[in-house]
Amino acid sequence: MVLVLEGNPWDVVDLRAKKAMTTRRAFLQTAAASGVLSTGIPRFAHGWDKLTINHGAATVHPLATRSAMRILQSGGNAIDAAISAALVLGVVDGHNSGIGGGCLVLIRTAKDQILAIDGRETAGQSAHEQMFVRDGKADPKLSQNGPLAAGVPSQIAAMKQMHTAAGRLPWKDLFADAKKAAFDGVLASKSIGRTIAAEADELRKYPASKEIYFHPDGSPIREGELLVQKDLASTLGNLAEQGADWFYQGPFAQSCENYLKSIGGILTAEDFRLYQPKLRTPIRTKYRSYEVIGFPPPSSGGIHIAQMLMMLEPYPIGVWMRSREDAYYHLLCEVMKRAFADRAHWLGDSDFVDVPAGLLDPQYAQDRMADFSSARASSNIDHGWPNGSSERELNSSEPAPGEDRKHTTHLTTADDEGNWVAMTCTVNTSWGSKVTVPGTGVMLNNQMDDFSISPGTPNAFGLIGSQSNAVAPGKRPLSSMSPTMVLDQSRQPILTAGAAGGPRIINATLQVLLRVLDGGCSVAEAVAAPRVHHQWRPDQLLFEDQIGVGTPWEITPAIRDRLTALGHPLKASGALAISQAIHRQSNRLEAAHDPRAHGSSEA
Ligand code: GLY
């Protein structure tokens, strides 16, 4: 729904109601209910020049999108809507995100503030660099599954901060849809069915996980079957009534400590008590006539999207995208390699390591491209030396390719007043640690695997890292989550995007931005168009061969042949990431969900 009212709206509503309406919000509700805004729009020469009713949401699940829209249409703002949608996603799409995990949130408020809320999980106080090493060798199974894999869950703390900073509806109202979905049950989606089956052996090890995700006869819940989560409903009810302290200072934290201790974990109630979300300084970059706002460390997304945009800016991206696709993808691949080499080397939690500010220097971006050749793929890219850097150890062994399943979730909301939210939530890989805390329905994340558990040991995404991203007590693992906003020259939001899919998030978000800002695509086209991904190690250029076939954006065999001739080691891939986005054009909002998943968007 996009409705634009020009002129003085007071003139078109019932004058008796006028007295009762003290806010613009109240007017909008009354006017919408009276049908004024959905029929002919009168224009007046005075009063508010342009009043736009513009709200929207996009998520990977129709129930979550509906929840966001319900909140937006019943007096809540975009912040309330995002919280409600994220809570619903934790119930209906719990293999990707949930209150046992974390999130990064970028908010543009109607008051023109940008809030970057870091709700990243942290390592417990007794975490240490050797915690995943057995017999002298790092064991990724320990960081990917089981009690050691979890960091302190942080989504609830981040939501509390979002709500305190800019929410409107009462906190408890935001839990209603999620609680109902958990209590009544929802039909398991295709990806719920697929991921329970794929992780069945690990899930079965933990009695509370087994009880939720399997039938009494031991068979897994399949697509289309009812998934009921009564314990989770009661946890959501406790959170609604008693607030975040119930989770961090009270019974939940204690249950978690007791259970994890009994199965070899290390998180304690004290770790929960110490957890704080952090308000970060967002990364702001000029790109053409826009300002692109990204999420800073512990995300790598903001820095590397900024860095890649700066490397790309001298080139005619929009023209190449449409008529010289080989040049476009060649250039993209080259900037991705350079950015991901820097990521592996320099990035980590900036509260623990110095992330060189020089990474964001436009001159550094140009220097990184000094050896770019339009005639051949580079074969020997290494990290650069931005200002403010000092050497760190990085084992340069070639990692195995990461798994290409999709994890995490990105959602976005915008309201009539100009509040916009980009929120990426995750338990890390599907079903996180696979450990559900008994009696709570809460599945804990496996975010510890996003640390570099030892030099040269790739994580689930095939990413390697340096000492910058080593495990330490209270430290936050490096993330690729990239909630991003774009402002126009009058500082108004025009685009927000983000994605799910491990390191592919960064490159997918970049490509959505480029399709809209340079390519002039609609946001739906931008989200749907096929994408490529290179993450420096291993040296392979992934491309989506089954996406966009027959559209102007298809990565055709002819384009692939030319990329191969340039020296790129191409590899066909399934869906590389799942992106949601909202775009505003001439005061009209368009929300888009990624057709690679079964989400929905409304505006
Ligand atoms: N767990 C995926 C990420 O944060 O990048």
C-alpha cells in the first residue's frame, strides 16, 4: 500500500474527529479507516505539502512479514515491527535465527539519527584460544555443534535496546504474534523440514531438541507438519511480562548455566549478567551522490562494502552491467578478492584488536586497485597495508570450500514517519549448536565458529582468519552481517538492503546496491538478479547458473566463457544468499523479498 496525500489533510477528515486527533499518527489511522486515503486524493495549496503514507516490510516468512505489517497498521513504528517480525522468525524459521542467537541492527530514525545496535553474541569469560583444540589440533566439530559452540545469546538484549531507543508500542505487545505461533504451532516450511533432516543426528543428541523437532516415534518433523513449541511460547510469555532481565539476570540464565555445565559447556549465569549490546559508530561512505551507511566491526560487512564501493566508483558500472557483463563481473570479482584478503587479515572485534582505519581511506581503495588489469584475473592477491596497520599472523593454507547452504535471516521495515530498520539475525549455521535448553524451547547459537578457532582452520563457511579474530573472553566473533542503508543528498533514506548467507552476505548486499544505484533496476529486480561470489580463499568465482535464466540479468554461457578466458576459476552454485530490501522512489516505497526463499514483502 502506498498512498500519497498532498495538501492539508485536516480538511478532508471529519471535523468532529479533528479535535480528538493530536498526532499525525492518529490522523493517518483515522483517515485510512475512513477511506479518505484510499480513494481520490484531494490536493490543497496549504498545510503539509506532502504527506506520504509509506510503510513496508520484507522477511523470509509470510507470517513474519504479516506480523510487521500488523504492528505498523496498529500504531507501531518500524522499530516495533522489526522486533515483532524477528520474534516470529525465531519461531517459524528457527533454524536461521532466534532468541538463542544474536543480531546486528541498523536504524534510521525519523529524527534523522542512525543507530547501529550491536547485538552480537560474546564468548564467555572462561573462553580461551585453546578451547577447541584437542591433541594439538583444532576440532571444528566442537565450535559448530554442542555446548562449547554457543556464545552468550544477544538478540533479546539488542531488541531491548532498539525498543528503548526508538520503539513505540509496549514491549509486551511485540511478543503476541510469536507466542501465538509457538503455542498453536505452525506448518513446518520446506527449509525447516530439510534442515531438521540434515542435522537430525546432532539434534537427536540433546533431549530438548529431540522432543521439539521429532515425533514420539523418533522420525523428524517434515515439511508441512505442525511444529508446536509450547516451551518456547512460555519463554516468550515470560519475556513479554518480565522483560529482558528474566533472560539475562534471572531464571533463564541460571537454567542455561546448569544445563550447559551438565553437558560440558562453559557459559555461566554471570556471562549472561555481563552481556551488553553496544551502540556502534556506523560506517559512512560517499558513493556517487549517495551516502552508504554500513555496520562496523564486529561486522566485516560495513567496512568491506564501503571498500568495494570505493574501488568500483571510477568505473561505469551501470553501463557495464547491461552491455559488458563480462567486464562487470570481472571487476566485481577483483574487488571481492581484495576486500576478502583484507578481511581475513585485519578484521576482528574492534574492542579487542585495532582494525586499521586506513581500510576506509579512498586512497587506499585506489592503491589496492593499482594492479588491476581488465585483461586478466589476478592470481596473487594478498592483503594490503592500510594506514594504522601492524603485522599479524595468518596461516595461508588453502581452506576447503565452505558449505553453500543458507543461514541467518535479514528483515527490513519502514514506517510512515521515516523510521527505517535493517536487521540481520542469526543462530549461525542451521539450528546453531543444536542444543536446546530444557524447559525453555530456546535453541542456542553456534556463533563461536565465527571466530578463527586456530590459524588456518577454516570455519563452516571456508573462511580463515588471523589473530585479529582469535577467541578471547568477552570477545565478539567477526560477522559478515551487513545491514545497510543508503541516503540521498537530502539525507533521506532511499534504499536499505542486507542478506543471509555467511560471507556471501557482503557480496550479495553489494550487488543489490549496485543494481539499484547504478543499474536503475527496481528493488525487486535487484534482489532477484543472479549474483557472483568470491571470498579470496579458496580461489573460485561462484556464480548462480539457475537464477535469472531468460532474464536480461542471466549469467549466460557466453559471459561465463569470457570470464574463464580472463582466467577466473568459475564454479556454478545454488542460491548464494537471501536478500531483503526496501527502496523509495518519488515517495513511493517498494519492498522486496528474495525469490530464492519463500518470504514475502508488503508496502
Ligand atoms: N554467522 C554468520 C555471520 O555472522 O557472518
